Amino acid sequence: MSETDREPELTDEEVSQQKAVRLGKRERLEELGVGAYPVGVDITDTIGGVRARFNHLVADQVSGEVVSVAGRIVFLRNTGKLCFATLQAGDGDRIQAMISLAEVGEESLALWKELVDLGDHLFVSGEVISSRRGELSILAKDWRITSKAILPLPNLYNELSDEARVRSRYLDLIVREQARYVVRARAKVNSSIRSTLGHYDYLEVETPMLQTIHGGASARPFVTHSNAFDTDLFLRIAPELYLKRAVVGGIERVFEINRNFRNEGADSTHSPEFAMLEAYQAYGDYNQMADLTQEMIQNAATAISGSTTVTWADGSDYDFGGDWDRVDMYGSLAAASGATVTPDTPLDELLALAAAVDIEVHLPTHGKLVEELWEHWVKPSLTRPTFVMDFPVDTSPLVRDHRSKAGIVEKWDLYIRGFELATGYSELVDPVVQRERFVQQALLASKGDPEAMRLDEEFLRALEHGMPPPGGMGMGIDRLLMALTGLGVRETILFPLVK
């Protein structure tokens, strides 16, 4: 529907007038003794179940069976002796209810016309029939309002604005099938992830969201205060350091699907509050975690679409099938830029390369410049799911040095749809080296880097007791939904944070 075809929305004054009228109807329901919000409605069937059982009925056919269902009224038409309402279930299934003088009587029909509005939740009980036009219907013998809507619904023939979708998601869920689809898809994806990890004997655990030291990622934290302990605490930016403690303790395959909080910018791919999966496998490495991540995502795609090919919101298809490409960060950067870039390239040469393409980096290091240059030269060319392998050591303080290449670590980032979806490591377990890395991060913090990690003595103490060398991975659940649906991050989060 174009903007010129849109039906006019109600003005604030019209909404206020409707609210006053509906409040009067609520009072009338109370006076009648039936109430506007009853408890314990005797529902026997779902709307979807009725449609599935009786979809064989042809025009003007009756079933001889009585059902009792409930739903929200999304269409209403009152005539003389016969009134029509379309009831919508929470999942979007719809069925027509017919209220006739012959079935409910004069008084009940009059009350229907007096009290029922669009948006009300309604209970109907009656025989399943097919109307003269062949529409599956319930010919009501009994009806009642189960929840009186005081405010009117938005016009169902108009699309909600993007802002209205995220600010009033409950309305979005009522009026838009895609919004309901994303909620169902997210549940299926989470279930699929748990199933895949469970198949490989991973255990799901829960780690603290309030932490005395923020760690596990390079990010700016949210700070809060505990009155009980009279101390400042940080909202979790990642569960990594606690999950690794679990590996030290003998939970050798562990994962968590959790909420994280990062006090940073918000855009089409970032949200300050987001859901994330992290998983660790003792005696694994980053290659095994890449294999596992590919399998998890392919299984998730199949869970919502029936195959590894998904259809995005714009109607285009994207294939997650097959084995995904694995490219070297330094090699792909050198090939795309035409410059020789290695772990030994001096900082001044990298600064010159960055200046040539107008890249500026706050507190530049070798690793930060290499990653920024890679994003400029290589990232836009990635279309298929691609693992970018082997990162600079100074940007990956929790990762093991590469087993055969000096100056880099065994880390990958997975790119899909042009954004980073997941990351994987061969985890660093040497407590001496880990302390050195933390000290380097502390120096960056002292120079004003708000995302630098803090030295975590309790985590180092855990490492000193010996951690079996694991592979680890992390993946944003909201971003996985973006990759599977083609939507932005605010569409994949049910109730995103907005100003």
C-alpha cells in the first residue's frame, strides 16, 4: 500500500473520544454482571485447530460439531439480523464468527451491537459451518467479551511506521505477520542451537550478569551500584571468563545463551542489550569451533525454513549450505589492497596505508590498523558465509598464539550479510602469558581506551589451577536472526531499547 492509499489514522482527539465511549461500555458490562474481564473461559479448541479439522467444508455446509474458541476481533460488520466478526489468535490464525438473531436471540444480538468493538477479545461457542461464500465460520450460540479493549487498534490496512513497530511491539504483533514470524523463528533457532550442542554433550549453565570486573570482550560496560555490598558493579559484557572457570572445574563442554550489555552506539547491527551464545570445548581448537558453528547455523536455517536456503524479508534467497570459505586476514588484505601487509609490517607503514584511504584509528596499534584496513578492503567483497582466519595478537588478548605463524593468534570471525556474526578461538590457557596480555590491556586503559580489558586476578587464579586447552566461540543471537531473516537488529529483538 502506497502512502497515498493509506487510510487516515485516528487523531488524538478521536482516540480520546473512542476511549471515553469504550469506558462507558466497560461500565455497562459491569452493570450487567458479566464483567469486562472474566476469568476461566471454557475454550475447547484453538482457531488454528478448527481450521485444520474443518477445512474440507464446502459452501453452505454444516459440520454438526460445536466448538468454543477465543480471539481478538480484527474485523466487525453489523447488519440487521446477522453480524460478522473475524477473530484472530495470537499466532495470526483467523476464523469468522457469525452472530444471528435465530441462534442467540434478540437481547443477546442487541447487546452485541451495543457493546462489541474492534480489538476486543471474544469468546464464541457454536457449530462450525461454511458460509454461503465458502468461508469457514462458527455460528455462535453463545458469546462473551473476555477482555474489553479501551483503546482502538491502529488501522489494519495501514503499515505501522518503523518507529511504531519498535515502540509498540504489542501492536506490531497484532497487525503484522512478519513480526509474529520473527518471534516464532527466534524460538526455533534457540531450540535448534540447544539441540545441536546437546547432541555433542555440551551442558548449558548460567553465569553472573552483575560482575565486579568486566571482562571477556573489548567493550565499554554499563556501571551500576549495589546497596547491599556498597560497591560498584558492571553489567556483563560477555560470559567468557566465568564459562572458562567452569572448564577449569571440569565442565569440559559448556555453553550459555545469555543477555549482554555494552554501553556503546546503537545502529542497524548493534544494540546496547543483546543476546549471545558462547560455547567452550576442552581439547578443541578454533578449527573445530568453526565446524560446530557452521553446523549450528545450518541447522538453525533448516529449523525455520526446512532447508539451508532461507528467504529474506525482501523476497531474496540466501543459501547457507555447503562448506563455507575460510580466508586468511593478512593474505586477503594484501591481495585486495596490493600492499604487502604481514604481522611484521611497521606501524608507520600501516598508518600511511590508512591515511591513503582516510581511515583514522583512536590509539592506533598494529592490530587495530590491520583490522580497519581489512574491513575497508576486503569486507565489502564477502557475499557467501566466510570465516576470516588468524588475527593480530594485540587485538585478541584471550586467544592462543598461532601454532605455526608468528605474530598472530588462532582466531576467526564469521561474516554473513556483510556483518560479523560470530567469533571463535583456540583459547589461551597459559596463566603467565594471560597475565602479560592483561597488563598490556591495562596500559591501553591507562592511555584512555574505554574498551580495554581489566586485569582479573580471580580469573588468573583459576587458570593457575590448570585449564584443559579449549576451543571457544561466541555468536550474537539477534545477529543470527538478522542473517536468517534479512531484517535489522531492532526487528529481531522483541522489545529493543529505544529513546
